[in-house]
Amino acid sequence: MSLTMKFITYNAKNFRQIEYLKKLPEQVKHEIEIVSKVLPFKTNNYVVDYLIDWENYETDPVFILNFPNRKMLHEKQYLEVENAWQKGLSEQEFQNVVNKIRLQLNPHPANQLTNVPRLDNQPLPGVQHKYRDIVLFFPSQGQTCHAHCTFCFRWPQFVKDLDLQFSMREIDMLTEYIKRNEHVHEILFTGGDPMVMSPLTIAKYIDQIFEADIPHLDTIRFGSKSLTYWPFTFMPDHSDEADDMLKLFRRIVDKGYHLSFMAHFNHPVEMENSAVQEAIYNIRQTGAEVRTQAPVLKNINDDPQIWREMWTKQVNLGMVPYYMFIERETGPYAYFEKPIAEVYDIYRNTIKYTGSLAKTVTAPVMSASMGKVHVMGVIENPLDHQKYFMMQYVRHRNVEETYKPFLAHYDEKATWFDQLVRADADMILSLEKE
Ligand code: SF4
């Protein structure tokens, strides 16, 4: 790798300049172009040059993670966009077709828009407050990523023409909100990816938090996929800003905050090279902890062997496995989704063979409208051989509803929480009948 890495972005407009792509069939490029009219597409020179095995691009996990393909839309939707594009409609007419299809892809799973809190009757549009003790902050300059994941549930934030972006220029309204809500003790910087911002910009937010000096705020978290997509952010030998970023992390820790870097890894291949390993080491040297999370994705990581390798690597690199998610029902989820029952099997067949330090993970979990639903297991009634999912909310809008186990009828095809039927009520009825 060259000493200072220059960040080069590839997107729907310039992706044909990627040298490796030039050798691929024209049909592949055409399909990327059509699908990227609907879904956001962005990658960069590090991903392209160091993470993708171009000899096997069709099954390469990072290629699938970054490059849209035809199967990510329903065939009818794909043909509709392709026809509209080839017909040479006016820009507005074409955009209408695209927007119609985007709205068919459930752009707001789990009612994210209802989580926006109010301060003195004014909505705080760059903030989400769903769980009692934590607020999510979407800094306006952090609403993009170094590359876009094809499965991302926040995809509407990355496409223009839909008025779906969260943003808030000022953090002072947020700190005032936290001051007035003393049960809030964590702030999660999210996006996009807050690590696309310069250390100077992030420092402005952090200094305002320090200045607000809120006694009940003790934890600062950054949700980020920069370790995969641009590890140079944390490598002073390769980036002019990395030293400032690491110093900022150290400053947060020295000020007495618990700093947690929430890293997203979807496949062990993302942790293989020395750049990412050095970046992880440098972050940990600041006193920050690194926790990891990712969904199970068909076509990318739906195999216990992959998860075993991933969690083992993470633990060996000093990270803490945190959440394994079930893919959300938004965007191209038909391409990525797995039935809940199969995800649970993947989890069980992973965790039983991993070492103790990887057993910190909570899994599998669905981020549903009311909260994070943990699938704890599958049980069978020995009397009638009926099967059930045993579940609990590990997070809920109403904290009193957390950690109460409940049952849902087992359904081997169900892929999301709202397709399940709770079983508790009818079991109580049948017991009463006896
Ligand atoms: S890095 Fe995170 S927010 Fe950005 S596209 Fe990927 S999953 Fe979405």
C-alpha cells in the first residue's frame, strides 16, 4: 500500500472506470447500472483493490456487499426500471418510476420516523430516542459512508429525491434534550457513518458535549464500518488526519467517558489484511473498546463456519462480539433475508463451537417496531409436539417490557417478527379449559 492513501469514490456515474470491472461481461455492468438507479451504490479504491477477489467476483462477499445486482430487485421492478431507462423518458418521468419502486421497498422499517423526540414542542430531526437510556444522533455531515452496503436498512438516507434524510446541524439542542432527560446516559453517533467526518468536525460535537457537562451522560458510542471500508482513518502512517482522530478518542476516554466503537463486520475477509488489524490495535490503544455487530445475510454470510471464523478473529483481535441481527425487511431484503428459524440454527451451530469470549453476543435479534426481539430458542411441547420460538425483548420502548420471555408459534418460513403469532394467550386459554 502506498504511504498516504488517496480516497477515490466509485458510484453509479463512474464505476466503469474501475480497472477490474473492465474485464467483466457488459451485461454485468449494465445490470449494476440499472439497479443503482434505485438502490444507492458507492464503493472506493481500497475496497476494490484490497478486499475483492475479482477472479471469483460473482460469489465474493465484498463484491456482493458493495455492488448492486439484478436479483436485488424483483424481476418485475428490474424490467420496469430498465424499460423506463431505455425508453428515454424525461428526467422527471424516469425519477417517478424510480421513486415508485423505492416506495415498494419499505423505506421506513420499524417506524424509525416515530422515534424523533421533541424539545419545547420542536422536533429534533437529527435525533432518535427509542430506548430509555440512549439517544441516537445523526450528525448532518455524517450521513454517508465510505462505501454503501447493498443490504443497508438505512438506504433511503443515501438516495436523493425522497425527503427521508435525518439531519441536525446543531448539537446544542440535543445536549439540552439530554440534560432534561436524566435517564439518558448514552449517546450513539450514527449515520451513515460518523467516521466519514474529519476529526475536527467530530471534535466540535464532542467539545459541545464536554461543555454541556451532563452528569448522567457517561457513554459515547460511534457506529461505524470504517474499519472495513477505510481503515486509514486510524492509521497515522497512511492518513494526515488519523493522528487527530486517535487523539480525539483518547481525549474522550481521559475525560472519563466510556467510549465504545461499534464496528460492523459482515465477513471474516474484512479483517484479514494488516491495515484493518493495525487500525483496530490503534483504536484499542486509545482506551476505547471495540464491539462488533452484523446481520445474517443470504449470499454473504449465512453459514455457521463463516460466523465461527468471524467471531474467533474478532476475539483474537481484542474485539467484543455484540449483536447478530436478522436482516430487516427493507430495500433488497428478498435477496438477503433468511427465515428466523434458519438464522437461529446458524447462531446455535456457531456459538456452541466458539470459545468463551465470543459468547458475549446476543443473537439472533430483530430490530422491530417496539424494540429488539431476541430469539432465545426453539422449544417443543412433549405432549402435543407443537413447536414454539421462545423470545424476549432485550430492548423495548417501555423498559418494563424487557427481559420477559414469551412464546410465538414456530413457523419455519417466517422471516420477520410481524409474521409470527404469539402463543402465550392461546396456551393460557387451553390450560384454563383443562
Ligand atoms: S456502512 Fe452501515 S450505514 Fe453505511 S451503508 Fe453500510 S450498513 Fe449502511
